[in-house]
Amino acid sequence: MAMRRYLPLFFGYFAVMALSNAIVPVLPAYSRDASISGFIYAGYFCGAFLVTLPTGILTDRYGRIPFIRLGLLISLASGLFLAIATDPSPVVAGRFLEGLGSGLFVAAAMATINADPDHVRLSGWLMASQNAGLVAGLAVSGWLAASLRAPAAGIGLFSLILVIPATGSLLVHEQPHENDTGNRAARSFVPLASEYRWLWYSTIVLIGITGVASSLYPEHAEADFGQAGFWLALMSIATIATVLACSRVTLEPVPAIRISAVLMAGGVVLLYFSPAGFIILGAAAGAVMIAQMAYLAGSRKHQGTAMGLYSSFAYLGMAVLPAAAGLLASGLGFLAAYGATALAALSVAAGTGRCTRPRAGEVSENPPARNEQ
């Protein structure tokens, strides 16, 4: 029953993520200038980063469904605009708008799923939908662009597909929960940000590492689009398999994050020598996502704020870490960039043990007394 109720969210997550990746294979069609391509790529993440946290806080006060519907509507409008825009400046603006819509939808959808009593299993399906969308956006958009000689064909297709979940979201209804009134939603931000600081650090680093791998490998290995696309898709497929598997077992979040961090450090080192490192990184990232969401489910009354913070830090990691790794690679070489990334993963394994585990339903303002190692 719960699965049927959330199908529009899962399909919406798939379509939003596919649309976000649909422009990646065809970036050279908009400009041969790497800096302009970078602005087009980054515009989405900037928009998403700006709205996810405010959206999360607002959902605790006003409910989640209105933001889910608004996010899907903005994503649909921005996708249709990008399907016809050709000049770089409007495309950058369209990507920023797309990021705003995605941030609204993602923060509200994750809060909705994580507030459900069956959140572990449902979060597995949500993360699987996310990664399936990323793979589809990359593969289908590239294939359509080559077959039809139309760079925006994939963007147009996934924009039209978004009509389905946007309409279906009208059938999704808010589950009964206690809305925060007055300034309580905003006040929950400081305790959550402070108590879970090592979790946020793990989110920035471990999610950001997947972006480092995606951005460094093609240039490092001098791989063409077909080769890079294959391995990037395989990383997402490994993530899908892991999130579905982990969502069906009892997972202790802190040990799972620490073990996954060590595996990701090894995956980064392996990636320097072989693209097989993508498989380890994808599988470990899947375990990280499920563990982090399970950890945050303890703050049941502030799921909007918690998921807003989680999404914001994930987007921050995807923006900052690849840029930092790219600067290191340019100045000191790829070995230094991969090495520093691996050390960052190990720092998560060392520091995440300081996290405290909230009890289900516990208000964040009353922190638990013990550390879970």
C-alpha cells in the first residue's frame, strides 16, 4: 500500500534526475569553451543548493506536498525552456531554474519518505529511482542526440515524461504529522546542524567523492564519451543494487558509514589505476545514502529540516570537492588529487564515530547522552 502511495514520488525522482543529467552528454553543442560548459553544469547545483535547506525548514511548518508539486512544476517548465534555448546565457539561467525546482522537490520528497515508519525500505526505492534517472538521462540523451542530430532531444523527452509525476502528485496526500508553528521549525536548524556535524561532514565528503570520480576520470584516463559514460553508468547501477539490498536489512548507520568510507578510499586509489574503482565507489555510496537517511530518521518531528540539511550538504559536496580535486590535478597532478580524495574519505571513517544516534521520534533539541561507536 505504501509503495502505491509513493509511486508518483519515485517516478518524479527518476524524471527529475534524468532531466538534470540529460544535458551532460551534449554540453559541447552549447559551447566549446570549457568555462562556459562549467557554468552550464554548475548552474543546476547552485540553484538546488540555495533552496533545499529553506524548503526543508518550510515543510516542517507548512507540509511537504505543496513543495513537491511546486518543484515538479518548476522542473517541467525549466525543462521545456531548455529544450528550445540555444544561447549559453539563457541555458545557464534555465539550468539554475531547473536546480531550484529540483531542490524544492528533492527536500520535500526525502522528508516525506523518511517520516514514514517504513522509511528504510522506501528510501531504498527512492535512491534507486534517483540513480536509475541519472543513468537514463546520460544514456538516452546521448543516444537521441547522436541518432536524431538534435542535442536537446533528451531534454525534451524527459521534460514530457515529467508531466506524468507532476499530474500524479495531485493524488499524493500528506500523512498526518505535527507541523511546527511559529519559529520552531527554524529553531530546529541549529541543534540539528550542531549535533550531527560529523554526519554532515560525511555527506559532503562521501557524496562529493562520486562527483570527483566523475569529473577526474575522463581527463585522467583520456577516455572518450562512450568509455566514460559506460563506467559512470556502471557506478550508478552499483549504487542502485546496494541501496535496494541495504534497504532490506537492519543497518547500523554509524558502522556502515565508517566501513563505506574506508571502501571509498580504496575505490579512489583503485580508480587511479583502473576504472573498476567505479564499481566500489558506486556500491559504497549506496550503503552511505541508506545509512545516512536511517540515521536522520531519528529526528522524526523535524524531517523537513533534516532532509533539507542533508540535501544541501550533498549538493555542496558535489560542487566543492570536484572543483578542489580539479585544481589539485592541474597544479600537482592526478596522483595528488586522487590521494587527497582518499585521505578525505579516511577522515570520515575516523571522525564519524563521534556521531550520536537519536532515538526514533526524539526531538533534536534533547540530544542523546551517549556516543555510538
